[in-house]
Amino acid sequence: MTENAQPIEELTDEHLDAMLRRSMRNTLILGVVPAVVLWLASGWRNAGMLMAGTLISAASIWEWRRLARLINARLDNRKAPVGSPVVVLFFVLRLMVFAGVIYGSLKCLHGSSVALFCGLGLAVLTLGWEALRLLRN
């Protein structure tokens, strides 16, 4: 049996940060373009629902990126980034605010809930895609 290094062992914090940045960019692209098409095809309500889900997904990736930097600093016994308690506080607050945004968009926009869930699922889709790309290279 050969002693080859596993691809996951060669990943650095910079690789993770770049992957999360690309995922956030791709989430926004994959949300805005279909939202424009949906706006032209079925109206602003469904496009608004898709954009609400997309913005929540992108903001979630951004918040996870900040949280990952904090966790990696703790694991590497480095000094935690400035504002570490704020990062954790905003992570919890984000969950409550986004729950309110989801409720508000369902209650007020009266668009398709499928469009909202598609926007919310974009984060999972782009993170999975970028993780596979990262492990493949």
C-alpha cells in the first residue's frame, strides 16, 4: 500500500476561504440571472421570492466564511480575529433575522414558495460544487 497524502490533508485555510468566496459569487450569479428571467416570465412576485432566497443564501455563506476564519484561528492556536464575539453574536442573530425575512416574504410577496426554496437551496448547491472542484484539484 502506498503512502499518498489524501487531498483533504493538503487543504489550507486560504483554500477554504477562496472556496467560500467563489461559492458566494456563484450563488449570486445563479440567483440573479434566473430571477430576471422569472420576472419577465411570471412577474415580480416570484422573482422577488427567488431573490429573497438567493440573498439569504449568499449572506449565509458570508457569515459561515467569517465563522470559519474564527474557528481556524482557534484551531491553529493563533490570536482570534478582532470582533470574535461579534461574529458569534451575528451568526445567531442572522438565523433569527432570516427566519423573519422568510416569513415576511411568504406573507407579503404572495409569490411561489418553490422559488423561495430554490433560492435558499443555491447555497448548498454552490458549496457542494465548489467543494468537489476543490477536492478534485
